[in-house]
Amino acid sequence: MASDRIVRSALAALLIVGALEACSEQVSTSLGCPELCTDQSAPLRDTTLVGGVVVDSSLLGFAGLGDTHDITLLNQGDTADVRLVARFDTLPQTYRPTGAAADSAITRVDSASLIFFIDTLTVKATSPITVDAFDVDTTAADTATSVLVPLFRANRLIGSKTFETADIKDTLRMPIDNGVVFAKIRDTTRLRIGLRVRGSSTARMRILASQVTPRVRFRVSADTTVRPDTVFLRSRTPSGDAFLASVFTVFPLVAKGALPPPPKDRFVIGGLAGARTYLKFDIPGTVIDSVQVIRASLLLTQTPARSTARVKDTLIVRTHPVLASPAVTDIATAMGFLGGSASYGVDSVLFVPADSGGKSIELVNLFRFWRAIGSANSSRAIVLRSSSEGANPGEVTFFSLLGPPALRPKLRITYVPRRGFGLP
């Protein structure tokens, strides 16, 4: 009986090996048996579509105002400086004393503080960080960088606190000038606070305003039974546009480090200017419809970043399919319709801004998506973006279609003819 079991086990093993061999490719590959073993007599074919990339264009300014209220404060001396503006345009004028039947006017402010929630998981402090708060209210253009940055000066300082690394918790509280807050209440004006971080070398702090809104809290009475007043974000400008006003309740201010558009023979991704790159492909119909694509690689040639800021950091670049109709020809408009990279099976890729040489991004799952949806319903285009755009000064740079011919972006396709489908 034992010998019978041994014989049956050996036969089962041989059958498994035979089945695996039936699904083997003609050349070495780690991709396994494609779509129920496409005709095994057909060898894999490899081709480079030199003209496969027909458009590459970098646009700046992402993420746009209002896309997120999570803002990274950054200070790297002369290379990078990102600040924040928070608006508290509606302040209380009265309070209800304990046991009183009517409200009383606020005549004092005590224990005023700004409270905000920060990211301690992905942005970890390794040295003390000082946060400075400034009164940045103005009657001039109140969103212009050229107007706001000069307001971060000594005679407008309304609070400052150094947080030791052990004190940097999820929620931070920093004192602000009681007199300034009271004067804003008394004069029925706005409280607009600008934040700046400082450190011994690099200071970095990410405020998660989308999760817990920043607030100003203060006491208006010496009677401790009167609860403190809490003021939340609100913007009253621009007037007449409630949505746009909400966008400007809290926003970043790039004081230094935002690079201009790249030269024509380069395209870039990331940086404080928030660069994204749009690439459009011209792919022969046979590649999409008549062959089985085993691998599709976007081949790029990286060149060292223009800025020396954080060039050795790793930058995560994500690939998003453009979901806009092919009838949408404006690039900026098309970039507003993106699919999630993970949803379409495109992995993120790690790049180091200081690197150079050949790089690749795998797009085979996008080819399968394009085949399934049809050319009339999808653009053969992608957008490359940094996962930390506008928050990390590092950017990655590649040669564009106007670069040297050998260094231009290309598509390399590995495929087999689509025939002889069936189970082996």
C-alpha cells in the first residue's frame, strides 16, 4: 500500500510538472503564462516605438488651491521656504456671563492660543522646531505672494514657540498675543495668521487641516466657569464667491524654492512648484487590439535635478491614466480627469533627484485597460506626478521629445500574436 501511494504521488508530481511546462514561454520571462497560454509556438517579440510618445508637457501649480488643506511648512535656508496663512475672519463680539440673562461685550482676552493638528507619522522631527506666528492681515492683494511674504516681519510677530522633539505630538498649541486678538475683536477686524517654521538646519512640519481644522482659543472672563471661546477658520474674501473664499481659509505660501518651468528639452515632476507631466502616446491599433502585450515599458532618460535642495531624497512618482475623452485637446483640462494609479494596476516608482541615466515605468496594465475600453472612449495618455507635490523641494528631471534623439522618451513593447487561445 505504501508503494502504491509513492507511485501515485510521483505520477501526480509528473502531471503538475507537465502542466507547468505546457504553459512555459519560448523565452525566459517572469510573467508566467499569458491569458490561458496564448499560442505557445509563437515566440515573444520585442519592439521599441521610437515615435510612440507624441506629446510631453510639464504644468506647474499642483496641488491646486482647494485640492487639499494639508500643508507642509518647510524651511531650508536659502533653498526652500514654505509658509502658511490661516484666516479667522469672524470673531465674537459678546459672551454670556455665568448666570446672566443677556450677553456682555468682550472687554478682555486672556490665554489666547492657536491650536493645530500635525502629521507625526510621515514627517518626523529630529531636532527642535520653532514656529513663528505673524499678523498678515492686509487691505492689499491678500493672496499675492509678493504682498504676503513681507508681512512676516518682526513688528508683526504675534507669537513664537520652540517645540522640543519630545513635545511634538499630534496636537500642538502655541500662545499668541492677547492684545492683538482683543484689538481685532474690539475693532471688528480680521485675524489672519501666517506661520513660519525654523530649525537648526532643516525644519519641516505638516499641518493636517483637512482632518482637524486649526482654531484659535481664548478666555474672555476671569470667571473660570465661563467656557473659553473657540474661533474656527473662515474667509470672507473674495466676497460674492463662497466656494473660492472657502479655498482661502488656509493655504500655503511658497516664499522661496519654487522653480520656473523647465527648459524645452526637459520635463519635470514634483518640486515646490508642483510640476506634473502629461505624456500622450501614438500606439498602432494592432498593438492594442491584435497582439497580446506581455510588457509595456515607458523608457526615460533622467538628468540631475536643477535644484540642490534635497536631491538625495527619494521621490515617489505615480502614474495616472487620463480619463478625459480624446475630444479634450487642452492639456490642462485633460489633466483634471485622472484615474487612480493603484486602481489601474500601475505601481509607484521611486526616483532620486540627483540620479541620471535610463529609467523605466511599466504600463502593461494600462494597455489592457485601453484595449478593454476602446480608442473612442479613452485618451492614450498618462500624467506623472509626485506623491508629495508642493511639499517637497525635490524634483526629478527627464529629457523630453526635444532632447537628443537617443535620450528622448520611448515605448518598448513585448508581445505575442493574439491567436490560438485556449486552455493547454
